[in-house]
Amino acid sequence: MTQKITIEPVTRIEGHAKVTIRMKEDGTVERAFMHVNEFRGFEKFCEGRLYFEMPQITPRICGICPVSHHLAAAKAGDALTGQTPPRPASLLRELMHMGQIIQSHGMHFFELAGPDLLLGFDAAPEIRNVVGLIGANPDLTVKAVMLRKFGQEIIKTLGGRKIHPTFAVPGGVNKALKVEERDAILKGVDAAIETIQIGLQIMKDWAEKNMEDINKFAVFQTGYFGLITPENGLELYEGKVRLIDRNGAELERFPIADYLDYIAEHVEPWSYLKFPYYKKMGWPEGVYRVGPLGRLNISDKIDTPLANEELKVFKSLNGGKPVENTLYYHYARLIEALFAAERVRVLCEDKDILSTDILNTRKNYTGHGVGVIEAPRGTLIHDYTADEHGKLTRVNLIVSTGHNNWAMTNAVDSVAKTYVKGPDVTEGMLNRVEAAIRAYDPCLSCSTHAVGQMPMIVDLVGPDGELIKTIRRD
Amino acid sequence: MAKPKIASDWMCGCAGCHMSLLDMDERILKIAEMADLRSTPITDLKHPDESGVDVGVLEGGINNTASEEVAKMFRKRSKILVALGDCAVFGGVPAMRNFCGVEAALQQAYVDAPSNEPGSQIPNDPELATMTKTRAIHEVVQVDYNVPGCPPDPDVIFYVLSELAQGRKPELKDELLHWH
Ligand code: SF4
């Protein structure tokens, strides 16, 4: 008898997904799938809108990283109208972006993934959440809440609101930063760094105690992909794309406007989320990973001191070669958060940050533009074509979580094979399968701008596909 | 007296309304004190208790067969059902899909997009939900409170939840309806 296990909804991730696990007669796993189960269709319904509306429409793809879409849309607009933003505008946009990295990474570590690490994969589902954390460690919870608030307040200071701000426009931004606002932000930097460092310590202690799990939990080879500084430093806002192979050798370095020459998207019938890959290697050999782990793997250094020290330790985990362990996404995420907090200070202390030269109004209209940014979860691409009146005729979006689709599916399959054993499948086994997805911090609303939501159910299905039993966790 | 039970879920939205809920910051601890937080997307219980909850909160509209089921289950299991945010109240930005229709949107995303592999097809596995017209929640099930905003302000969400948790009727008027 073959059985099928369905986990629905997958929780503590953004969006709608479900997992199905096909079991063999002997109680081992045959194959596990992650289905992303939502589709919204932004690419089509944005046709006919005006290009300058996009920084307001596209953030509604995702309320966790609206700033990524806001900025990628503005950057596509910069290119489409030929309005290069003045330096102060780019600094301000980047500052907003750092606020988002801090809030998103902070929330993910402490509030979404944290309960697995701090309370345990096998803790009862009733308490394995942020409320359980409040009970277990109230001080830490308050710190985590304040860290997220620090990031969100930066966004609000610049863009008027924390979610779906109005700030970036093609050619620059619509508001300069005031001295007192800058000073208020600066005041919060130390506390943010301190909380992130506490997170790093928690991560390291956890890793030490759980080395066995880390080394058998979805460890596999892929390429790695993301923006990079000219000197191979970590870059989250602007730069060329660097793609390395599984051993760390550089395969490509290209400007985002040429992305169609390098990446293509594969479609599977069982998911609304597409699978991007490196075109020259083909599907599925050309799969790669993005996001915190991918970015640290492509970077040789980080241009802020504390994060750079942490990077050195991180790099030693696999002797200088790319780090392949899925669970180290959490570690990489905290190192990036540390960089973002340090970067807030660098940006706020820049001589141009208070400048009012924030908008370039001279146009050199081309009608086509590609915008890119390293969203918290990876490389986000907005590609717009418009007619001579600015009306969009084609919109193509490749979102961060999409790039990791193959990796998440593979991680689910690998973890299911390692931990799920019949006939008595436990909740803790299934939670590990979910944790494989959670490590990637997917944003399924983004990926299914295209997609939305991520549920988990376990259906046990007979060889002919008839449903034998469903395990739900409610 | 037992604490009132609150459950929430998201459907065709962007998670922004739930993020705005988290943006009440420290006050979230107060809500956790006042009420018993049951299934939500950020906790690990999957569905509202079969025995029912006092308050069900839904973000997002209804745009496929899976979200239709979520809405119906919430209605059945919640004494009071709250539609949180513009998507839930009237469809919001995702309802723009109704202008071009589901088919055209699927065709563009999975077949015509310039980055797609040649020969790509629209996903159609039986595991997947079927896409429908995008609707507000009240078009599918009865809603007790509509809370507008994209997203509603954290202060408004706090007010609504704390009133409901204390067994009172929230009144959305004046300042509470001002959002930008
Ligand atoms: S109302 Fe706005 S913030 Fe809320 S889910 Fe819809 S798009 Fe997101």
C-alpha cells in the first residue's frame, strides 16, 4: 500500500503552500512535493497601467517585503524613463531597504523560525510559536519586537507608513530626510546591533548542540546567485549579478538588463510557482540558490567590520567552499541583519544623506526598464515595457522565493526521506519537513504575484490513489 | 471566565494586514494576555478549533477554491467574523485580475512570459486549487465587521481586537476610519 501524507497549511511561512509526501509500502518516503497553491496574476493585470503607478501597485504583492517591490518598481521606472537618481536619493532608498532587511530578517529569526530552534522541533504545536516564546523568554521577545520596530520605523520615517510606503518615484524619492529624523534613527542602531548579536549567539549555541541535525538536514549542492559589489563584497541594493557554481567558481557576472540571456523559468504542473535556472546549464542542472545563504556564498567579504568578522567564521564552516546546509540559512540571515544595522549607521553618517537633491526630472525616455534589488529572500527582478504614453504593454516579474523553488522542493524531499518513517508518522517529523521550507523564509505571496499561501495536511493514499487517511494538525 | 479565542488566516492578500497587526509592537503582548491566540499563519495550529472560536479574522479576498473553503470554515467556526483590510472588504488590488480574467492572467504567467521555457503549460495538477473570480469575503459568507485600509492602521487593529476580546462591539468611525 502506498500512502500519501499532506501537510496543509504549512505555517510560519508567508503565503499558501502544501506538502504531499508519497510513502512506500515499507513506510519509507518515495517522494515529497511542495505545492504552492495560489496565483494572483499581477503580470497580466498591470498591463495598461502607467509605469509610475507600479511603485504603489506592486508592493501589494507582499506585505512582508513591500519595500523590495516598491524600490524594484522605482528602479525599473528609472531605467524606463532614463532618469538616473541623484546620489542622495539612492542613499535614502538604500536606507529604507536596510530598515526592511532588519525587520524582515529579525522577524523571521525570532518570531517565525525561532520557535523551532528555541523551543525545539518536537515541542507541542500549541506553544511552538511566538506566544510560546513570550512565556519561555519574555525579555528576549520584547527585544525581538523592538528590533522589528526599529526597522519598521525607518521605513515609516522615510515613506510615511510602515507597510506599503510612498517614497521612491522614477528618478529619485519624494521626501528628504530631516536632521532630527536622522538622529532618531542613529539612536536606535546600538540596540539593534545588540539584539542581532544575541540572535547570533543563540544560533551558534544551537548549532553546536545540533550539529548532527545540521549535517543531515537537506545538505546539497547548487549554484549561488545574487548582486555583488565590484570587489566581491556583499551587496543588497545595487550592482551586477554574480553566479557561482557549486564549487565556488564564478560562472557569470552580468548587468540585470541582460537577465533573459542567463535565466529561464521552468514550469511544473503541480505548483503555481515557477522554477528559474541558469539557462546555459539547462534544467535542472542549472539550479541555484539565492537569499542569505546564496549571497554569503558569492561574497568574499562584507564592507562593515562586525559583519565581516562573522562572515570569516561562516566561511570556515566548509573550508572556504560554498556552505551547503539548509539550516545555515538562519545563520546567514543574522549576519546579513548585522550588516544592515551597521550599514544604517554608515548611510546616516554620509555627508549627502540630508541633501535635498533627491529627484532627477530630466528624462531620456526609452520605454523599457529592468529594476533589481536583493530583497530579504533573494534577487527580485521587475521588467517593464511601456508605449510612448507610459502605458505598460508587458510586465515580467521574477521574485526572490521563485529562485529557491527547486531548492525548497528538494529540501522537503530530502528531509522527508531522512526523518519521516512510517507507519507511525509523528507531528515532530512533519514539523521538520515544514522547517525545511521555513529555512528559506519563503514569501509565497511574492512568488505567486503569481502565488499566495502555504498550507500542510497529510493524506495517506493507496496505490490507486484512493485516500486512506488524512492527518491534520488542528 | 475563559479567555476569548481568536483565530486568523490569510487568503488572497499580501500578508500586509497581518504585518500591520504585528506593527502594534509591544501591544501584541497585551492582546496575547487578553485573548487565547489559536490558529494563525504565524503560530502552528492549522485551523480554528472545531469547537469554535469567539473571533475569526480573515485577511484577503477569495480568488480560488482553496480560499473559498477557508472562508466557509472560518464562518462556520467563528462566532464573530472580521474582514481585515481592503482585500477582504472589497477585493483590493488582487481584484484587478477580474478586469483581464483568470485565463488571460494564467496564460501570461505560465505560457507567454518572456523568461518561460518554450512549451510551458499552465499548472493543472489535481493537488492545486482552481482559480476563480476574485471576490470580497462578504460575497461568499456573511461578515460581522469590515475593517478597511491597505493595510488598516495598527491602532485600528488593536482597537478592534481589544474591544472584541472584552466582549464589546467595536465602532469604526471618525479617526478610526482615517488612513492614508
Ligand atoms: S488590504 Fe492591502 S495590506 Fe491587506 S492584504 Fe490586501 S494588499 Fe495586503
